[in-house]
Amino acid sequence: MVTFFISIALLILGYILYGKLVERIFGADSSRETPAMTMTDGVDYLPLPKWKTFLIQFLNIAGLGPIFGAVAGAMWGPVAFLWIVFGAIFGGAVHDYFSGMLSVKHKGLSIPEIVGIYLGFGAKQFMRGFTVILMVIVGAVFIMGPAKILESLTPESLTMNFWVWVVFIYYVLATLLPIDKIIGRIYPVFGFALLFMAVGLISALFVKGYHIPELTMANLTNFHDQPEKFPIFPMMFITIACGAISGFHSTQAPLMARCITNEKQGRGVFYGAMITEGIVALIWAAIGMAFYSGVGPLNEIMVANKGNAAYVVNEISNSLLGKVGGALALLGVVAAPITSGDTAFRSARLIVADFLNFKQGPIKNRLIICLPLFVVGYLLTQIDFSIIWRYMAWSNQTLAMVVLWAITVYLAQEKKLYWITLLPALFMTAVTTSYLLFAPEGFGLSFPISMSLGLIATLGAGILFFVKVSR
């Protein structure tokens, strides 16, 4: 348990110390007016209090990733703690902060437009298509995930298909209506459920005497059931995404960039929300390793259930908190993906609107963009969940890599300390390229070849960066 508490302390210290440094490097200025104040439209640009923007940002980014991803990541053992802690402090929170603050700087623009400003027209066009596709995939994943859990909590007559439609209808309304009408009102309730889930489960774990494995030199190894097929690098770094770094977050940051009323709020809203999500992921990784009395038994359970983390989450919640407490905890698990799915579709709408320069005040304009997105999203719900999840995981981390490069170019152009994003950008380039080359859903090449080509791609990206900034 020492490792767990040290990890929590490091995440909090990371917010206090490194978060302050990141804010200073950006140069947040409380005297500059934000887009929420200068471009208010009553739909997307809308001043909101800081507590609400933090809560919405946290729930936007806290989908199934810090829960399902952390449980799956626990299959590698205590090494997962290192990635969650240091990935969140030096990678994810920095990525999220600059994504949000660059959107504030550029009048609330969506992330493809921001990438285009710093990486060029070609990158902007690629990101427009890539990001919209990812948002629709995320929306589809976050329809099926909560629908499966709700099906397990309700009578047999309420089938998964029924819950798919319920969640889907909610997404339509949340995407179309002004942000303060649904999202701004129900997120506090979802926030309570998610908070109850995290605090309740870890408290019950301690009270019932479960042992969380410690991180030592002896167990700093790969505990995965199939270590050759699932090496720590790059597989774990793709599996644990939202708890450490996630490109999806950069698509959500502009939503709150259009609602914060002071640039100084950015550290709490963007950096702070990522650190909070890291704590949630840490809790679920710890519970996953402890509940079945070790990492080995967790692997056996996951293999027996074909990698279905939902089964593990359901069993843990009911066992630790009983039926009533377990149901409340599972509602917290449901709240997380629902509050990411609705804003995934909302982000897709805004990205398309920015691209087309299509004003979103009239509801008919919102409908014109939303209808095709929802048709595609529903069709994706008919595909096997595990297949969509795997492709979403790689796409998600690839987006994070591209955004980190855009931020690094911005910092270099402004003659600011660009190393704080250059190193994470290089690392994520190695992760995503190696994964694509090695993974079965990618090219399926051998591990040595994949690692070698991934290293070459990373070095090439670094050289291109230095050539670009030296001009």
C-alpha cells in the first residue's frame, strides 16, 4: 500500500509544483478577456463558474479509459503505477493544459484548427477528418459500454438494445442543446456518483484488508498472461490511455475553453482534471491488482472473460460495496462514459462547424451537422465492441502525439521552454508507431523490427522538428 499512497502524493504534488511551472511557461494572464466573455452566443460560448467548468472537463475526459483501461493495464502488474503517475504529470496534464489554453488563445477554436496553425494546412486537413472519425468512434464506444452495464443492473426485459437507444437519445439532446441546459445541470449528479465510486471502492478495499502489490525492483517486470504478445512497451502505454495521456482530451478542452472566464482558471480546469483522472485510474489499477489476490489471478479472470473489463468492474463493485453500494458505484462507472460520449458528439459538431464556418446559433444548423454523425455512430454500435475499442485506443494515442507536436512548435515559435512537450511528443511517437507496426490489428511485424522502425520514425520526427524551428 506504500506504493499506492506515494503515487497519490506524487500526483497531487505534480499538480501543485509542475502544474504551476507549466502555467508560468504559457503565461496565463488574468487581465486578458476569454472567449466566453467576448464571444458569448448562448450555446457553446457561455461563461460558467470555475467549479462547474472543472467538473464538466473532468467528466468529459473520464470515460471508460481510467476504469476499463486501468483494469486492463493492471494485468502488467505494479509497473502500471509508474505510467499512470509520471504519464499524467509530465504528459497528459501538460497536453490537456496547453490544448485548452491554446484554444482560449485562439478564440475557442477546435483542436484540428489549432494543429493547422502550428503544423500547416496539410496537418489541419488530416486532423479534421481523423478527429471527427475518432469522435464518432468514441461516441459509439461510449454508447455500448454504459448500455452493457445498465443491462446488468435492470430487469431482463430492458435489453442492451433498449439501453443503447436510451443513451443514444440522450446524446442527441446533449449535443444539440446549449451547454448549460443539460450538461451543465446533470454533471454535478454524475460527479457525485463517480466520486462515490472511487472513494467508496478504495475505502472498502482497505477496510476488508486487501493487499495492493508494491512496486519493487523484484516485481518491476511484465506480469501479463502473454508477455511475448503483450510487451510492456508499447502495449501498456496504449492500453492505459485516459489515466495517463489521451488525445481525446484535446478535443474536449475547447468546450471549456469557450466557458472559462479567467485564464488563471486553466490550471485547475485542464491540468487539474487530468490529475484527478489519474487518481481515478490509480484507484482502479490498485483494486484490479488487489481484489483477486494478485496480478496472476487477475490475468486468469480477464483471459477467462476474453479481456472483458466490464465483468471485473461489475464483480468488484458488488463484492466490495454490496448490492446497493455496488449499484451506486456502477452508476458512477456508467456516468463516466456517458459524460464523455455526449461531448464526443458535441466536439464532432463543433469541429465540423469550425471547418465549414457554419454558425451554430440556429438549431437547424446544428441538426444539419449532427444527423450524419449520429447515423454513423449508431451503425458503429452494431460492430463488435472489442474491435472498436482496440482501434480507438491507437487512434486516441496517435491524436495525443500529433497535438503534442503542435504544442511543441508553438512553444518553440514563442521562444518558450519547449522541452516540456518535446520529450513527451518523442515518447508518444515511439509508442504509437511501434504499436501500429507490432500489434495484430496493425502490421503484425516482429517485436525487434517494430521497435527499430519505431525508433527510426521517432528520430525522424525529432530531426524534422529541429529543422522546422531553425528556419
